[in-house]
Amino acid sequence: MRIKKGDTVYIRTGQNKGKTGKVLFVNESKNKVLVEGVNMRKKHQRPTQKNPKGGVLSIEAPVHLSNVALYSSTLSGPTKVSTKILIEGGKKQRVRICRKTGEEI
């Protein structure tokens, strides 16, 4: 998986095109990510003991992984990600790399 929890991503398509946000959750089996402040939906909540008022809540809905690109702060825009294997002290470590600048993510 090229995108992980905590990454900043850029929305490439849809009604939220051009927005950026932080990844809150990644669902690998469904190839979906939950991005903070993006793809907001209304949910009607009935009154409960925890929430006695109830009402309409605004929550984030998942976005498909193909509609998201990793956001590079140095480029101030989206970038593609590749992986590179580094060998340190006899141990192999996989590192994500920005394709445009070549820097480690």
C-alpha cells in the first residue's frame, strides 16, 4: 500500500477535486481511505442517552484509493510514489520515495 495513515493526500477527482487532507483510516481490502474534512456526508442521528438531542451530523465518507495522490509539500502538489530497498547493517528496509524529487517520504 503506497498511502498510509497520517499521510497528507491530494484529491484528484470528484466534487472535492483539488482539496488536501490527512488520512485517518486505510481500508486495504476495499481500497478506500478516509480523509479528514473531505467527502462530507450528512447522517441523521436519533436521540440516545449519549446524545439526547440527536440531529444531523456531518461525517467523512471513504474515498477510493485511485482518486487520491500523495501530496508533496516541497512541490506543493500531488506526486507519484515508488519504493526503494535500502540495506543497512545487513537488514533490508523498504522506503517510499517521491518520483519527481527523489526524496524519502
